[in-house]
Amino acid sequence: MSVDTETVKRVARLARIKVSEDEATRMTGELNAILGFVEQLDEVNIDGVEPLTSVVEQTMKKREDGVTDGSKAAKIVQNAPASEDNFFMVPKVVE
Amino acid sequence: MTDLTKLTIADARDGLKNKDYTSLELTDAFLGNIEKANDKLNAYVAVTADKARNMAKASDEKLGNGTGGALEGIPLGVKDLFATEGVHTQACSHILDGFKPTYESTVTANLWADGAVMLGKLNMDEFAMGSSNETSYYGNVINPWRKAGSNQELVPGGSSGGSASAVAAHLCMGATATDTGGSIRQPAAFTGTVGIKPTYGRCSRWGTVAFASSLDQAGPIAQTVRDSAILLKSMASVDPKDTTSVDLPVPDYEAAIGQSVKGLKIGIPAEYRMDGMPEEINTLWQKGIDWLKDAGAEIVDIAMPHTKYALPAYYIVAPAEASSNLARYDGVRYGLRVPGKDIVDMYENTRAEGFGDEVKRRILIGTYVLSAGYYDAYYLKAQKVRTLIKRDFDLAWENGVDAILTPATPSAAFGVADQDLHSDPVKMYLNDIFTVTVNMAGLPGIAVPAGLDNSGLPLGLQLIGKPFDEATLFQIGQVIEDAAGRFEPDNWWG
């Protein structure tokens, strides 16, 4: 399978990365090189093979459903590019 | 007076205990080396001199009253991927501009609890994506090694290139690193240092910037096998904050060093003999086989038929996980924000400016393979191939193999801005051909320097072990180190 420039632009939109026309053209070639490389997997017989979901056989650890952390809003917003009263500030999203 | 920065961690541990020198003297010696070398090697992106001296003074006090920990007073470098409280932590990406975490990663917290001293944060490929440390927002790291009679700048490998370069040039005693497809072992091999990626689940991933969560593992890069055993013992832990951290006590890895390898069964997989591989790599591999045979190990041929599919499967799984993990960089909660006409425009501008080309490529591949209609053809298939890769290893262990010996990399270090490697992203990816199988199966792997090539550059061998059997890798690794000797680059950097 290979991608065209329109598909690259659509995927970039899904990934929320702005790409210029030139970048989209260049990336189309690069992505097709990678997709061409992974095509080798078509040679492998995967009939009846289960997908690997965990490399280590371990039952998922569980913990009490309790509050163990919190009351640190100021710390949480400390690295935000814009914040006010411990809220993250973003461009207006509702009219 | 001896050059304190040439000491191993094991030596310094004794010297500090005997009061031959103080941690402050040791720390100052390293800070001096960094100051002289960093503009040439670019290994550090942040040097925390004041913090280092304060930590060293505290260590000297503890050493004085006999309450020192396992790494008391030992100066280390930390890869920029680990969250360090109040200190530069940006995964060497523009998008994390100015980020200073309000918390400490479990791995580094373990090191400080054992008394280690932090010298600063080490350069790396952006978000650990790269094999040459040429994707960092903070510029290329330079390998202290050069070809004999040449001034050409060589890459230190990646993504832990800063860690490897700093250890090889004595800008720290040891360093933390991480490995998703070979990012500890490949740079270790390129710089004549020792690097171990432990079993998935051995080191907590909490507080380490995520790349591909099912593959990422932290581990050390150090000068010797023993030093890497000492560091891993402190880095590893059982951590309730990471559900994939495994509930197994951390053994005393150092105890395995010096034990005989007599009777151990070492598997040699013919599938790691790649077309076009330099003859020197084959010769080195054969040398490794002979050394282990001479030490009494039993050498057996094993079959790993799915080896060649590990790298293509990786380039589906890792980008898929990365595209999901890196969705959090949106210009809202931390790091860079580039304004836009509305919130979506702001996201798109921020991510366009904040991520470098290699990171963008991988996010786009990952987004594509996970997008509607392609999931089964790519991601699900790759996860099934992953099962087969793991099964190859499981069969070897079932047949009594104790460890597997392979080359660490298909070549020695290459030049900065190598045109051939940069002409096609896949060519660069092939650097990880021998290491990536280990991540796909979640196993431990160690790279140990084993010789120099014709041009005088270091080459490494890799040992792959059973899950949570890092001890055997240190045991066998020491035999290789004893036979091969240790390798030092000529100092041209000051």
C-alpha cells in the first residue's frame, strides 16, 4: 500500500500537525519508503497467531479505588504557557 | 595525583569509602571536564553544577558518618528523557521548551536515594527517535572516537548519544539511558562503553517521557560491565506507580560477576548474519564465540526465523504508540505554544513548529496505521508478528539456551550528516536490526565492547538473556570484557 499527498495531508490533519504543500510532497516519499519497508510482513504466515498484548506474563496489578493524591492545582498548571486561577487558558472554543 | 575522572564506579566507591578523595573533589573534576569538552562533544544540554556540588557535600557528610548508600557520592549524567524536579527536562524537543517538572522520575529518585550526584542532563535524539543523535533540538552529539588519522566527526549513535559520549569521554562516571529499539546498546557499541537494556518491567517507566510504552525501558551506560551492574541495581525497582513494573525483588547483579560460565549454553542465531555486513563484524562475532568456548561455555546453533521481520514490525508498533503518546503535546499544558486563529489552528501550529522532521514522520506513520480501515492490515498484523518473534526466543530458552550472542550493530560509528543514511529514513533504521528483536520480545540485552575495527573504531557484541535474567548477562559480559580488554579514545576534546 502507498499513500498520496492528499492522504498525507489528511493524516497530518488527524495528527494536528500543520504541513505545507512542499512538506506534504516530501513526506509522501518518505512515508512510502517506510510503508514499502514494512510490506515485508506480508510474507509472514500469521494464520491462527494471537497478537502480542504483553511481553511479560503478569496479571494486571490492581489498587484500591481511593483518592491518594491531589490538592496541587498550582503545581499542575505551573508549566502551562498560559494559566489563570489554576485553569489552563486556551483560545475561545465556544461562541 | 591520579585523574579521578578515569576511575570506574567500583574504584570510586572504594576510594570514597577510604577517604582517598571526597565526592566534592570527584564532582569538581567532572564539572571541569564538562566545561572543557562540552562545546566540542555537545553531550550535555544542561549542567547542574550548583546542585551537583550540594549533592556531593551531602554525600561527603554521609560518607563521613558511615551512612552512605550504594552509590554515595558517585557523579552521574541523566538522559534528558527522565523527569528531574525543577531541572530542564525536554526530551531534547522544541515542543517541551522551558519544561521543568514538579516531580522526579522513579529511576532517578532511586539513584539519588542511593546517594548518586547529578551532574546534568544529557543530549539525545528528540523523543528518543533516532540512531545517530542528529535529531536533537539541541544539536548533534559528537562521538569522542575518531578513525585513526582522521578528523572527521562521527556520530555517537542514538538515541542515548549524549549518555554514551559523556561516559566514553569521562564527562560522568555513568549515565542513565533508555532503549526502545536499541537506544542504549547501539550508542554503547559505537563508543566502546557498556550498555544494558533490562527486561521490560524491571525499571519503572514512571516519570520517563514516553515514546512507545510497550517497548521503552531504562538502563545504564557505563565504562565496565561491573559498573553497569552496580547502576542497574539502583535504577531497578518495583514501583506501584507503573503497573507494568514487575513484582520481583531486584537481585544483587554484582554477585554474578566473576562467576564461571562453564557449562552455560550460548545460542548463536545464523539469522543475525546479514547480507552486506562488514567482514569485521563476523570476525568479531567469531572471536566472541571462541572466548566463551575457551571459558567453558557450550556453543549451540539456534534458529530465529522471524528475526528479519522484527524491524518492519517495530516500525508499525513504535510509531503507532508514539502517535498516541505524543498527542499530549498540544500547547495547552506545558512547553511551547504557537498562537493560531482558533484552538485547532493553535494545536496545528504548535505541533508543526515544536516537533522535528523525524518525530513528525513517526507520528504520521503511527496515525496512518491506526486510522480507520488500516488497523488490521498494519497494527494487528505487526502485533501477531511480534508473537512469532517472541516465540523464536521462547523456543531457544525451552531448549536450554542460557543466553544468545550476536553482534550489537551492523557497522561501527559513521560520519555526522552521512548522505547515504539521510537519503532514505529506512537506511538509518537498519542500525537497530540486531537490537530491536530484544525490545519486541521484552528481553534483557547488553552490549559489551569487544574490539576495534581496521580504522580503530570500537565494535560491540550483544548478549540477549531470558526474562529477568540480567545476572547471567553480567556474568557472561564480564568474560567478554576480560578477554577483549577495555577501549579508550585518544583525547582530542580537551
